[in-house]
Amino acid sequence: MGFLDRLTSLFTSSEPAPDAVRANMMFVGRARLIVHLFDEFGEEASAEHAFEQPPGYEDLLFFEFAPHGSRTWWTYITAGMSLCPALDHLPPTELFAYSEEQAPGLIDVLNQLAVRPPEAVAYAVADMAHFDEDPPDLGIPLGRHYGFVQAPERPEVLDFPNVELRSEDLRFVMARPGEDPVRFLRVLALADDDGERFKALIAGTTERRAWEIL
């Protein structure tokens, strides 16, 4: 069995990977993902946040990026959702949210969406997520319904990991073996649970970076 095959078996075997081995791999892989984000959004514009997480999500981080260069909006991103052991059986995914004003409440929104039960987080473009109760007051418009679209970022950002383009991306591949690229999905707040209405809205969301209920 080759080296990458052995790495893959850590995620597919019925026997869990030794904790220390898995933790080290996740640390290195997450670090590579974070540097990839810093290269685009600016480390100097970033603030890191973390929550106490349930088992399988311990290393999930969140970043707030202030306006930087030509980016005149605030950007909020999960960092490590794609590596969470609780989500091993799902395609690797990270979540984005945008706001024209600073909106730290979006960090909590991303956290709540990221750590939902694993069967509820197989997010893809045009998928929706719903909460049974109204959210707390986080200082931003919120509801119980959310939709997901591809994050409107440059192709170079969305194409991750790509070992042929950036050899250092191998650090992430070693932490999450497989051929699936990371899905970077933007979170949108929705007024209702009408999936057809949401799909009709998607085309009009690519230019705006406001946080609003659609």
C-alpha cells in the first residue's frame, strides 16, 4: 500500500487514526488552508475566532477579514470545517459570508451552520438549511432559513487544493486525502424556505457583498 493510500485509509478504515497522528495532520493541513486564505485576503486584515466545539469539531476556526485593497467589504470564513473528523464522510467544505459593514455576528452564524448534525451539512450549491427556532439577536438581520451558493471569489482561490499549481497544497491533501477539491460556499439569509424562489435569486447574488435577508 502506497503512502497516500495509507493516509486515505486513516479516513476510511473502521479503525480510527491514532489521535496524535490525526491531530498533527489536521494542524498542518489547516495551517496550509489558512495561509491560502491569507494570500488572498491579507493576514494583516484578519482576526481569528474560536468556540468550544463538540467532539469531532475541536479544531474548527473562524476568520474575520476587514476591507483590504480592492475588497471594500467584510469577509467571514470557516477555516477547518473541511478537516473536521465528524464530517469525514462528506465532501470537504468551507463557508463564507459577506457584509458591507463589520458584522461579528456572522461568525456565530457560520459556527451554527458548520456544527449541525453531520447528516444536515452536506452543503452544495443551491442547498438550503433551516433552523427550528428564531436565532438570537446578533446585531444583524437573521432568520431561520439559509441558502448556499458558490463563493464569488477568484478561480485561484476556489481551486484548492491544487498540488500542480502550488506544491505546498500537499500539506492539506495529506490531512484530507482524496480527489475532491474544497467547496467554498457563500451563506445567504433567506426570508422563507421556498427552494424554487431561492434558485431564482442565485444569479443576482454574485455582485453584491451585503448581508441581508433575501
